[in-house]
Amino acid sequence: MKNIVYSLSILILLVVGACKKSSLITYQGQPDIYFDDATRLPTLPGDIILDSTIVSFAYSTVTDSISKIIIGVTGAKADHDRTYKLEIDPKSTAISGKHYDALPTSFTIRKNKLKDTVLLKMHRTVDLQTTESTLILNLQANENFVTSMADKVINKTTGKKYSYITYKVYINDIVKRPSGWFDTYLGVFSRKKLFLMVDVLNVQPSFFVGQPSLGILGAYGKYMQRYLNDQKAAGKTVFEDDGTEMIMGPGVQ
């Protein structure tokens, strides 16, 4: 009996010793730096993790937009600030000072933190109505962080990957015919007509995305046609960008 108790005691001491040793194991090597969006978990079924984002002004009335780009690092928190390197890829077509505000000259993971947020302010410019601009951000290794966690294969058949250290921001103001546009009441779609309706009717451009009530669309169409008629009678005929007179749909004439 004593031998059994003695053996169990030795076994317990060995297990406890092993646990104590394993608890002393800490992160070895320099921490990796990455874009947080590429490592997050899906929040809803069908949620797709991407290494890019689209900022579209198309169905909004704002002139500026601010996006939060979150940078993360692996390893333990540090008791001091750590700078990291974030650069604009020369292949970017977005222009600093025009499409977006210039980024800071230095970036820092603050002490006792594992993440940093970069605020990217973008501007609605006329050229974005026809051409999408791309801002490409690259994280690079420095004395504090490495970039060994570069990418992940998401399709083994095609070899398609997404990146942890390159992030693309697509900026546009390209307005296409919205799904809720009903020609019978609203007539031929144009960007100019859409935003004229936004101003005259005091509605949001997004109202025409989806399935708005046909009754409301009919009422809007009639109101707008009266507005256009009044403008014409006052010698202020509204023309489309192609020079043709703006009219609403045949169902409200």
C-alpha cells in the first residue's frame, strides 16, 4: 500500500513539474504584423473574409468618408511603444491630397496594446464618377515586427490567396441604374435625374435600391414631371447631360 501511495506521489510531482515548466514557455522570436480584417472570424453565415474593401459614394449624399484600417500584431503586449512600417504601394491609382488625405509619416502600436487603428479619410471627386481608384497599403518588416505571416491559400485548386500584409481600398462614385428604378414612372435612368429627385423630393439615393412601393414611385414621378413642366414654363428647361430634355416616364405624362 505504501509503495502505491509513494508511486502516486511521484507521478503527481512529475505532472505538476511538467505543468510548471510548460507554463514558463513564452512567445519566441519577433511578432508578426498584419491587417486585422484578413484574420477576423466570419460574423454571419456566408460572411467572406477579404483583404480589400470598397468605398462607394454612389448612393449617398456625403462628400467625404472615413474608414478604419485596423492593424494587429502577434505575441505578447510590450511595456513600450513599437513603431511599424505602413507604406503606399506605387501601383496605387488613388492620389494623396485628392482622393484621400495623406497618411501620417509614422505608425505605432502603443505600449500594452496589440492593435492600432489607421483612419483613412477619402473624398468624393468628379473623376470617381467614371473611374474607380485603388489605394494599396503594404505592411513591411522593421526592427519591431516581421511579416512572415504573409498570406493564406483560400482555394487549393486555383492557388488563390488573400494577403495579411497587403490591403486594397477601392474608391468610386459610379452610379448604375438602381434595382428599384421603374421606367414606367421615372423614365430613362440617368445620374443627373436621380440626384435631382434627391434634391427636389428630399429623399436618400438609397431609396431607389431594393423594392420601393410602386404607388410611391408613381407619386414621385408625377410630382417630378410637374416640377420639370414648371421649370420649362419659367424658361429653365432641365436637360440631361446628353442635351436632351429631361422627362419622367410615360405612365405619369
